[in-house]
Amino acid sequence: MGRYNFAPQNVHKQARLLLDAKRIPAPPPWYSVIGTTPPSTRLSRPALQRPQRPGKKASKLFKPLSLQYTEDQLRWEYYNDHPWELARPRVVLEDDGRDRERWDWSLPLDYNLRRPNVGYKDEFGNDHRGWDRVMQKQSARPINGESVIQRWQYLLLHTQLSRAAAYDLARKELYRYRHHMEVQLRVAREEAQATGAYFGLGPLEVGELLEDRAYENWKLWAVKETQALRALSGAAYSGVDEASAVEIQQPEQAVSKAVGHSVPGSRTGQTARGGAVGRP
């Protein structure tokens, strides 16, 4: 017995010895294969360690740099205020990795809700036709937490707004857009239900069912545990009561306790109970 087991390397040798001694009638199917390509004699490849003199600091040539971007602080502040934003599903697939160059962050995040009426122009000088031309390119712009970061950064670089004012403007545009989308989905759902459509349980209903099921299972377990504890405590007092056993085994002690305060030799003396007077 040692640190390594070399038995697999000697399989072919042992099989050849067994064949020479006629202990096995025919060679195994793997006999020729193992003989042609034997297993490696080196069990593991040791890790290459560069010699390093004691007291010498390791080189930082290959240490990755700590890259920092301007948006990192903005992201930290936004996601710290909106922790559940990270739980929303996102599509990170890009065609060529240059989608960011196509989006115009000078437009508000809720610009698709601001289509001007016929004969009017919006704050950017676009009429309804100009708005349509702009939205042909910007309609695919994702509206999420990262959009707030990019819009916030644009406002800081190209406007005179303060950091807090630019942040409030960007996030309120996102709030307005999501509020509109939620109302639109709710109205569409109600219209579909009014025409006979049926929708399955939502995530909240499914969660309530799972909670009810877990509570019922816990209640059954609690009832069983309570019954077991009661049975165990009842078994501890199933024998003869301790007070009764003392009374049965030693009746003299009970009598002595009853007349303990009227012993003739005591300070109080014997209590008169009628009958003949007891003399010492």
C-alpha cells in the first residue's frame, strides 16, 4: 500500500502471466488493445511552479487592472434605490455589439408616448410625421434600468442639470412609461375577460397556493408531534403515584404528622381530646 495505486498499469502483465500459466482459457477482448496502447506511467502532471526567492514581491505584470467607468457609480446609486430592478428579465443578445451607438439618449425614455397631434410639434420640433421617422429607429430602444443610467449620464454631460435633478428626470420618465404599459396590459386583460377569455393563475395566486399547502403540511406535523409529546408525558406517570406509594408503605408517618403538635413531652403539651387523661 502506498500513496498511488499502480495496479491498473500491471493489468496486461498479470493477464499475460495468467495466459502462460493457462489459468484463463482465452485472452480477454482488451488484451491486444492494452498491449498496443498501454496506460500512462505518469499519473498526474505536476503544476509548474516558478522559483521565487524569499522576500521578493510577486510581479504585477499579469495582474488585471481595476477598470472603472463613469456609469459604475450611477449604476450603484440606481440599483441601490431599486433593488428589485435586477430581478426583471432582460435580453442581453446583440447583433454586432454596437447597439448602443444607434440609440439617441437625448430623447426621453417615454418619447414613444408623446406623439404630437396633427398640426402640432413637440419640444424637439418634430410633427407627427417627424415623430414617426424618429420612432422607426428608436422604437427598439430597450426601456429598463440601464436606459435610466444612459439617460442620466447624457443629461449630466449635455445639460446644466444637477446630479439629483437629472436622476429624478430620468427615473420619472421610466416610471411614466411603465405605468402606461401596466395600464395598457390591465385594460387588455379586462377586455379579453369580458369577451370570455380565461387566464390561468398568476404568480401571486400560485404563491398563495404553495403557502397554504406548506401550512397544512406543517399543521399535520405539529398535531403528530403534540400527540407524541402528550403520550410520552402520560407514560412517565403511568405507574403508582408517588404520594400514594408513600402513604401505603409508611402509614405510621401520617399518624405521627397528625399528632405532631400535641406530643406530651413538647412545650405545648398534649391537646385534650376527651377520654381518660394520659399520665406520663
